[in-house]
Amino acid sequence: MAIALNERWKGNSQIPVFVSVLNGAFMFTAELLQRIAFTCEVAFVKVCSYDGTESMGEVVEIIGLDGHILHGRDVIVLEDIVETGNTVEMLHRILSEHHPRSIAFATLFYKPEAYSKLFPIDFYAMQLPNDFVIGYGLDYNQLGRNLRDVYTLVRD
């Protein structure tokens, strides 16, 4: 993914802004940005859309962005996982209010079977089946983010 991002923004005269979606994308963001070869800025937004293993069906914005840094800029949203697309839809709406030049979505994991929105997922590292996964920043009730690997949660 870093190779694709570097190709897309290499030599760009404007400095893009990566917007990392907390808490889940912190490990992915840290590792990805070490491989980015162009000048960039990084900002963070915290949203919540899950309770346990169930999507709440809505996304609650918890910590917002300083929107003035987005005006006229290329914005690259970094997500840990894209499933239903509710977070993507909400972030696209909020970010668009700040009039960026463009908005791209990059995610570590993408579940195309669960995705139901119209916004394209521009970059993804891996497609997954519609299973609940934890580790490498992804959690189950805030636990498991510290796991080095990714695991499918198995219910008894």
C-alpha cells in the first residue's frame, strides 16, 4: 500500500494530510507512515461504531479535527478496517464540510461482503471475509489491540 500511495503522491506540489481513525488505526498508521516517501502531515480523529462484536449502526464522533488544515488539501483517511462503510460515510460527510481538494480512503483490512456504501475504498492492504477480527490495533471491547498478529474471534 505504501508503494501505491508513494506513486500517487510522489512529486505532488501540495502536502497531503493523513487522517488516522483512532483507536484502531494507530498501529497501522505508525507502520505505514514509516514507509511514506513524500512530505505529509498527520491528524487524528476518534470515532466509535461498535459495542462488542456488533455494529451500533451509527457512528459517533468523539474527537474532531481542526478542520482548517483540510481546506484545499488532499486528505488520505487511514482506517484499520472497513466493513459496513458507516464510518467511511460519516467521515466523508464531515471532511467534505472543510472543502478538501480530494478525499481518499486507505484501510488495512477491507470486507467487501459487508461494505454497502457508494464511496470507493481507494487503497487496501488485504480483503477479509465478514468475520470479527482482533489484534494489531483492532479490539474486542477495547481488548486485544496490543496483539502483534490478527486473529478471528471464535464464539463458543
